[in-house]
Amino acid sequence: MKAVKFWSWLAYAVGAFYFLLPLAATFEFSLRARRGTYSFDAYQVVLADPQFRETFAFSFAAAIVTIIVGTFIVVPTAYWVRLRLPQARSVVEFITLLPLIIPAIVIVFGHIRMFNTSSYLPLTGSTMGTNVLLICGYAVLSLPYMYRAVDTGLRTIDVRTLTEAAQSLGGGWFTVLGRVIFPNVFVAILSGAFLTFAIVIGEYVFAALLNRPAFGPYMVWMGGNRAYEPAALAVMAFAITWGCMALIQMATRFSKYNKVVR
Amino acid sequence: MSDLGALKRRTTGGSIAEFGKGLSVWLGLLPFALFVSLFLILPTMNIIVGAFQNAEGAFTFDNLVGLNQANILNAFWVSIKISLLTAALGCLIGLMIAAALTKGGLPIWLRDATITFSGVASNFAGVPLAFAFIATFGRLGLVTVILRDVFNFSLASIGFNLISFTGLALTYLYFQVPLMILIVTPALDGMRREWREAADSLGASSGQYLRFVALPILWPTLLGTFALLFANAFGAVATAMALTGSSLSLMPIMLFAQIRGDVLQNPHLGYAIAFAMIAVTAIANLIYITLRARAERWQK
């Protein structure tokens, strides 16, 4: 047993070293901008860069809109499948997993071909149209996570009883969905939403190929042109990802608390 | 409930009203169906069909035959190699760490912290990950500098270069290993203590327990996760692009360049490359889905 414990600690320590080393190194590197001493200059340069603010704001807004669009597509569908169409369940689940199977670059390639300027729906012809296409692409990417999160949330509530109760009180479908189901799965939506946020905020391939001024392409541009600022960006990106995961954990904890109260 | 439904169906079966009601039930899926058709299914079909069409829209195998060029085959091979390697190493290392956490007597808080960290690291892919590794193992990276200044040892002297196959593999492991930990830890939790005790009481050695009990139960999960990690690495673009620019020719990087500027001078060759990529990840995931179903039978 002693030997097992020793090897376990050793395996763990080696793993921990590999995973923590790049974080430490990146942080150290990001502080090196001023010669001979550590400073936060690289962060200052990045934060003062108007391009940083614009691209970050763009990706931030894209993430929020993606989450809203995703919620409007996923919640009614998952609800309807649970309530009335259990026979469609495996098909819908399979479709929502497709974005994990089909590489993102192939999906965006398909978008560019299908919505080009000479097509029936020339979304790439205008800035607004391209933005719409970008959001829809991101909503597709987030489908596996959003659907899984919402479906798990629906599992914990009694969809049928809640629906019947709301209907017997005279609620229409919009009331049922908006005022009964949605608040009940809100916490589940949140966990899907934060994951979506983490994915969209630094996404590169869609934004680059659709030529949108997003944070991902900006980071790549920085990587090609600056020395220390990319490390500062990496530290920030890691902090954002970490923050999103922490918020997911908080959301799940909140939902457990919810269940006890009910 | 279902009895009542069956009774109702029997009494009104076949009527037009019933048909209309059935239809309206399916109509509830319309928004979803419309969305995924427009932005997921049809675009993908568009690519697949395009792979079998020539410039005039007639059916042809020429595009797939056209993949048979040295640079495309090479990119394909490098992509498959890096995906196989990082999937295999990711599985192995992830399994070791997960085993240490679940069966090795490490404190429970360490386990929770590791699972949380794995959730973060498996999503910390793309451009920032490449930056992190440049800051660590790059020419001026912390590890390179410390080895050079303190140990008077040059990483380049043993042939290590971050902007290479090895360097990219090292970087990919940063999201591959955590994904493995996330998937395999629950599977290891499902291994009952009684199984080990039963094997022990029958006189089995540790090796025999692993070979005849643990591995047969775990192998569908392991192979299935291997397939998932493979597809994960195979479709990754941003990390590789930010790390190596275009100096390392991978399948997705080649497709990226082709979409941007038709570098192969034949638009339909782009379709064929995309089709080949779908085919590879689809096969990998088919294996995953099949084995996953088998693995779950054991865990009930």
C-alpha cells in the first residue's frame, strides 16, 4: 500500500508540474516587458490598445448574443422533446452532438459556400449578414454543451406536471415556457452559457474566415507582431476560462441548494 | 398515462384530427430543425456533394483522386500521426493521473481541485495555449532560459524545437490529458472495491487483476476516449496556427489556407479535403459511440 501511495504521488506530481509550469512561465514571461525588471507594462500596453478593446467588446457581444440565440433554440426544443416527443430524443441528441464530430473549419467552409453573395441567402454580402452568420455558427458550436446542460436541468424538474398545472391555470405555451419552464432551468442554462462564453470569446477559425474583428484573430495578430503582450493575453484568457468554470461550479451549487428548498 | 393514450388512439385511430394533432406535435421541433438544417446539416452536405462534383456540377471522383498529391498526403499523414500520438499519450497519462487520484490514496481535496482544473485546461485550447507554450518552451521561454543559464544546457542541442511536430504534440497534450481525466475518473469510480477483493481472495496478483478484471472492464472506455481525443486533435486549427504559423503542414491548416486563398488552384480540391476530414473524424467518433454504449452496460 505504501508503494502504491508513493507512485500515486509521483504520477500526480509529474502531472501537476507539466500543467502548472506553462502557467507560471507565461505569467513570468508577461512581466518581462521592461528590461531588467518585472513590470506590468505588457498588460498596460494591451489594455490601452483600442484594438484590444474593440475586438474584446465584439467577441463579448457575440458571446452574449450566441447564448441568447442558443437558449431560444435549445430550451423549447429540449422541453418539447421531453414532454411530447420522447421518440425523437435520440435523433435530436445525435444532431446536437454533430458539431463535436464535424470539425469547425468544415462547418464554416460550408457556411461560406452556402451563404455566398450569389446564393439564395447572401449573408456574407453585408457586414450585418456576416455577423448573423457568425452568431449562428457559434450557436452551432455551442449546441452540444447547451443542449446537454438544459436537458440535464429538465431532468430534475417534473416537466409534465408543471406544464399541466400552468395550463389548467389558463397559461398558453408562451407562458408555460417563459414563466414556468425557463425560470426552472435557468441555472442549467447558466452552466451551458458560461461554457459557451469561454468557447466564443477566444474563437479563431470562424472569426478569421468570416473576416470579423473578433478577439481570436486579434490575439493571432498580436502573436505575430509583439513579444510580451501575447503572454499577457494568454494569462487574461486563462483567467477568463477559469472564471467561467468557477461560475459554472457556483451555478451548479446554487441549483443543489434550489433542490433542497423545493 | 400511456394506457390512456393507447385507448384514445384506438378509439379515434386513423381520423384526420388525430393526424393533424400528430403533425402539430412534430411542428414543435420546427425551429430547431430549421436552424440545424440551415447552419449545420445543409452546409456539411454542401461540402460533401461538392467533393463529388466538378466545376460544371457533374458527378466525378476526380477531386478525391486529386488528393493524391505529395503535399496533401503529407499533411494528411502528419495530422493523423499527431492525433494518434497525442490521443495515445493523453489516454495513458490521463489514466495514470486519474488512477492515482481515485485508487492511490491521495487526499480528496486534491481530487476535486484536479477535476476543476481539468475542466479549465480542457477548454484552454486555441491561440492562448500556443502563447503559453511559446512563453515556456520557446526560444526565450522560461524553461529554455533556466536550462541555458542555470544548467548550461541548450534544448536546441538535443534537437528540441517548439515549432515542430514534437513541440505541437507537447502542446496538444495540455488539453488532451485533462479531457481524459474528466472522462475516465467516473469510470474508475465505477470499479468496485469488491472486484479487487474477490480477485485477491482467489489469489490473483496485481498484474492478474489488471489483466483479467480491470482492463476488460475499462477497455471500451479507454478505446472510446481514445477515439474522442483523436477527433479532438484532428480538428484543432487555432493552436497549431498560432504556434507554428504555416510552417507545419497539417490537414486543417491546409484547408484554412485553401478557403482563404485557393492555394491549391482548384476550389473543388478544398471540398475533397474537407470531405476527407469529415470521413476521418466520423470514423473515429463512430468507434467512440459504439464503444461508449458497450462501456455503459458495465457501469450500471
